[in-house]
Amino acid sequence: MNKTGKIYGQEKSFFACAALWLFFAITVIIPVLYALFSVRPSDFAQIFTQKRFFTAIRNTAIECVCSTFVSVFVGYIYAYAVVRGNLPFKKLFAVVPVVHMVTPPFVGGLSFILLFGRQGFFTKTLLGLDVSLYGFWGLLLSQVLCFFPIAYLICCQTLNGINPSIEQAAKSMGAGNWKIFKSVTLPLSFAGIVSATLFIAVSVLSDFGNPLIVGGRFNVLAVEIYTQLTGWLNIGTSAAMGLVLLIPSILLFVLQNRFYKKNALKFATIGGKIGGGKPSPKSEKNIPFKKNKNVSFGMNILLTVFCSFFAVLIIAQLLSIIMGAFQKLWGINTSFTFAHFKAIFSFSQSLFNSLCFAFVAALLSTFIAALTVYLTHRTKLPLVSGLDAVCQIPSAIPGTLFGLSLAYVSSYIERIFHFELSSFLIIIAMTVSYLPFSYRICSSTFSRLKISLDEAARSLGAGRLKVLKDIILPLSIGGLFSSAVYDFARGVGTISSVIFLVSFNTGLASIKILNLAEQGDWGKSAALALVLTVITFIILGAGKILSRRFEAKIYEQ
């Protein structure tokens, strides 16, 4: 490659770095700074002196600690049962949390009302109770069901990375099953447990849909931010509460990031799977489940009951949406009807907006994350320093604060230029909100590709961006698809980051579902949720088939 070509290739790489910095400055840094400078000291004083706001802060702390602890506990035990236990229907137990994770988030809060509300299937139909679970306990249950699949996936990865020979060595030295778990398995799982705890704590802090639908009078900051702006038009107070919520989120983010890097280094040195981790698929077929004697028969029964309980709750959530969509009035008039589906045709534009915006945002988020990971981890350009931190900062920004910040900036721009930015800002909000997750997925995927691939292509004259386009991305199609799937599923059901950005012309299905649920119109709400969920799964299924074919074609070549 001649000197001119090299300079041109370097210029493109520098331009890509500069473009990323400009993107993050406009979409992350400037909106948050704008919100910060729009707050007066009296707004902060009001938050810490008025009982209503102090109660919301206290409730948020209690909710965060309890929901995080229980979610991680359930997720770890569930993961241990699936990875180490000899459970019947193990594949079903393994799939259920994953399916729940890619289900649009609003399904959890809505189904909770259908199952545990005053006219709920479990509370009223089965148990005949006239109780209301709105408040702390209902919120705790709904958030645990919403977030434990994340802990399950993280802990599964950790447990699969533990070399079984270590546990076998302890067994051969006379240690019992409980001693092996307490002294070997649990300590080696600590990294995954802490990582899951920090990740879920940030997610719980910024959760908006569950507290709004289920929380009742148990006020939390995420909902109070929305109430103060839409109900009382207290813009300064709303922004100040968002900034208060930002402080613990940033602390958790810093801890999570530091622990993630330490964890990655530790596992890179140990190499859990190299020393004979899991047996090959062929050998696994010849090993019956009862060969694993690290878990006793009695413990297997307890683990089976434990997993069955949570699997049934997740399946019941999905079934309640289906049944609620076809009943005239949930819990009162159970006659079969299609009336709810006829009514949702009036929401077709909102449905189309949700799918279209989420699809574009998923592609953008995955592309930006892939480009950032490649430039920061596989090049030594001067402008890449700090890009990885900026790319992950949105995970520490509560959704309500981020949406509020974008709304502030958009109102300023619209006053000057007189055009509506709603659609564009919704896509930006979806893109940036789930960018940190895409970054982690792409980082993990790219780390499996040897750097010698880049060096070989560069020695043949390929520029950095050409290496990314023709080599790295095609070989990483599985990870890229996982990133896009998560971003799309979360984007379809996103509420907190877009609640301040929707307008009359740019409605979203998730906001319509929320409004219908608040009005008590459970039939229409369930019907719209069911249609959106089915379409989401169809799109994800089609994408999975295409990605597998593309991946097979790449490896054949």
C-alpha cells in the first residue's frame, strides 16, 4: 500500500474517532450538563427538606437494596440449578429466563396486575382473597421477576467458567457437597455475583414502568421525577431529583466498571475453560444427569421445586397477557371476545413507531458499540482514550433524567428552528440507553478474535475500517446479533427514557399500554401488549435464522 493510501486510511480512522466524540458530546454530555445548569440551589434544598421527597429518596434506597439482593439470590440459585443440578426438563428451565429477558419489559408490570391485583388470577380466582399487592411487596416481586434473568445469565457464564476439576479435587479429598459449594463453588462465583449485583442495582434505580404500574403509594424517585414535571410543572425540582438519582448510579457504575476489568483480567489468567471445563457435546450425550454427584438427591429436589416456582410465574405472566387480551373484563366477565383487538387498530401508528424506532436504534447502537470497541481495543489512535468510559456512562444515567435532559435541549432547539425533533430524539434515547450493553457484548465478542487477523490484513494494505468491515464484523455476527436482539426487545418496550419525548404525532405502543393500564382498561392494554410481543418474537426469530445462515456462509468461505 502506498504512502498516500496509508494517510487516507488513517484520516478515515481519525474521522471515525472524531465522529464518535461528537456523537457522545451531543447526545450524552451536553443534555446532562444542560439539565445540571438549569437547576437552582433552592431546588435541591426543597428535595431534602420536604417530607414527600425525602420519603421518595428513602423508598428508592430500600427498593434498590431489597430488589437487587433478592434478584441476585434468585438468579444465582437458578443458574446453579441449571448448570450444576440434575434437573428434569433442564433445557426448559434454561430457556424460560432467556425468553422472559427478550420479552418487552412492560409485560412484567401489566401481567403482575392481571395475576396479583384485586381481580388477579392467583389472588382472587385461585385463593379467593380480596387483597391488594400494590406498594412495596408488589413492587419487590415484580422487579425480582423482571431482573433475576439478568443475574441468571451472568451467573451462568461464571459457573460455566469454573473448571470442574477443582470441585472434583475437593471431592477426592473428602469434602462433602455442602463443603464444596461453600468453600469452592461460591468463592469462585463471587466475581459474577458482584458483577450481577452492580448491574442490577443500576437497573433497579432507573426502573420506571414497574414502580408506576405496581408501586401505588410507595413513591420512588424515578416516578416522582415524572410526576413533578407532568403533574406540577416543577421543571427544576424534577431535574434536581434526576441529578440526585444520578449520584448513586454513577458510584455503582464506577464500581461495576472497575470490577469488570479486574474480573476480565482474572479469568484471562486462569482460563477456566482451557483446563478441561465442560465436556464436548458428543461426550455430554453419553453422560446421564445422575453422573454429577456434587449435588445430592435431596438438593436436586429442592432446586427443581425452586426453578419450577419461578418458571411457572414467568410462564403465567405470558399466559395472563394472552388470556387477558381475549376476555371481556379480567376477573369479572371472562367471556371470549375479539373486541379488544378491533379497538387497537386505532393504535396502529404507535405500534409501527415502536417497531420502526426500536429497529433503527438497535442497528445504530450495535454499530456504534462495535466501532467504539474496535477503535479503543484494537487500535492505538490518540483520540480513542476515554471513548470506552464515555460509551458506558449512559448505564449510570437514570432513564427519566436522560429523557428529561433530551426534552430540555429539544425544546430549546424547537423554539429557535421551529421544527419537531420528537422522532429523532426517541431513536437517540433508545440508542444511547442500551449502548453500554452492546458495548459489553461487542467487547467480549471481539476479544475472542486474535489480533494477528488485524495485523495480517493491515500488512496486505487494508485500512483499519476495512479490517473492521470485512473481517471483524463478519466473524462476530453472533455477538452482534445478540446485541441487536437485546437492544430491539428493550427498545420496543422502553418507557422511562422516552416518556418525556413522545408527542401527539409520535406515539409509542409502550406508552399507550401504560396509559391504558393506568385507566384500568386491561383488555385493550393486554391485546396491544400481546400484538407487540408476538411481532417482536417474529422479527427476532427471522433475524436469528438470517444470522445463522450468514454465519454459516462466512465460515464455509
